[in-house]
Amino acid sequence: MGRALDEAFAQSREVFAEADAALGFALSRLCFEGPESELQLTANTQPAILATSIAALRPLVARGIRPDWVAGHSLGEWSALVAAGSLSLADALRTVRRRGQYMQEAVPVGTGAMAAILGLELSAIEAACSEAAQGEVVSPANVNSPGQVVIAGHKGAVERAAALCKAKGAKRAVPLPVSAPFHCALMRPAQERLAPELAALAFSDPVPPLVNNVDAEVVRDRAACREGLVRQVSASVRWQASVERLVREGVTSFVEVGPGSVLAGLIRKIAKDARVLNVDAPDSLEATLAALRAGAEG
């Protein structure tokens, strides 16, 4: 993760060096070499993804491409706030490492679960969750795109809700290999642990503005940035609504920065007329630069 960026761009090398210094261990080596079992621990995964995302952004900015808006999916909102100058990279890295630890420790292993529900309306999924709860927790965790919603909660409740969704006409209900049930009420202990740490961090007003996960609303001041990061730990990620809000604000081009291109695929399903690009390696950066410059000239 991120090795090609580090090898190709001085700006990316600076990001990984800053990450290593901020965390006090070689996150860069873990990103580049693994082992995968260590990288998959959420306390490592979260800073690794954040560092790689900013390592993909910085060479783009150095070449004159700056965002007019920022947004991110769950952890990606931290990257978005670093991109907008609201949080320092070092503060964000140190805090998301603890965020990952707190989220992992909030629920005993094996107690929770998540499942992707494909091809069913959100209202029907919400009804299935309500019916399946039976005194436990299960709710939509990620509203990703039309026809793709992830549910989370107690393992039994998630299994019951998934079965009900299939009975209501879902095309598929796919259990996800996750270490904890993220973005549901079971994460409130993690939220409570993270809140005082966020209160102690220095935030600035985001420039450019953010569309946040928890409300899918435009955020322009530092207090709202902080409060949104607190609430998002146990709240649903409203990614579809966030992209739709950006479209209403006039956004016609989206660039995903960071490992992979999952969000780019989701955006294409939500904003069918938008230009959607991504940067996760030197070749995709060059392709994105070419596409953006061609669009500007056109």
C-alpha cells in the first residue's frame, strides 16, 4: 500500500516520513511490506489508509490540482479534513490509531457482525432491521449507493435482518469479514472514549468546505468538523446522500485519492453524469492529471 507513490514522488515520501515520526514506528514499512496480518489490525489499518490517502493527494496538489470541496467515507472524513487544512496530518494519524483501537475494543470479538444488502430499498432494509432487532442492535451502517447498504449490529440480529431482507426481495445479503460492527450503536463506548481526545485537538475551519458523513451537510467551521467526527463513530455513513449533496452544490468532477477505487465505483452509481477519477499510484495520477487538464481546456 503506497509503495509506488513513495518511490515516485517526493511529496509522498514526505508524508510517509511524517507518519513514521508522528506514530513513533515505521508505518511506512508496514504499508509497503506488511505482514498483512498486522496491517489488517484496525489500529494499523486506519493510520495506514490515512497516510496513503494524503500521499496520493500531495503530488496532485503540487501539480496544481486543488479541491473545491472535500468529503470522505467514514475514516476518509479524517483524510478530507487533513486535505482541507482543518487537522494536521500528525494529529490525525495519532488519533485515528487510537480510534481504531477503541472501535476494536468496543465489542468483544464474535459478538458483532456486518452484512452488505444488495438490491433492496433503504426503507425496506430499515424495516427489516427493526423487525429483526428483538432487543438487540442492528441498523444500516453504510448507505453507500442505490441498491448497496451495509447493516451492522449484534451477530444474531444481523443474521435475522439479512434473512428478512432476502425475503423482502434483496438480490444478495453478504456477510462481511470485519473485525467489529462499525457505525452502529454498539460503537458508542468507542465514541465516548474518542470524544475527549477530539476536544483536545486543534481544528481550523476547513478550506475548502466539507460535506460530512453524519448529516450529509456542508460544514465550514471547526467546531462542526470536530463534532461530526465524534458522532460518526456510532452513526450511519450517509455516503449516497453526501455525493448527492455535492452534486447539488455544482460538483461535476470527483477524484478519489487513496488505496483502491471503491468510492469511485460508488460515485458512478450515484452521480451518473459526473466525471469520476482516482489516484492510488503514479499511473493513475498521470491519467487523472491528463483528464482534468483536458476538461479544463475543453
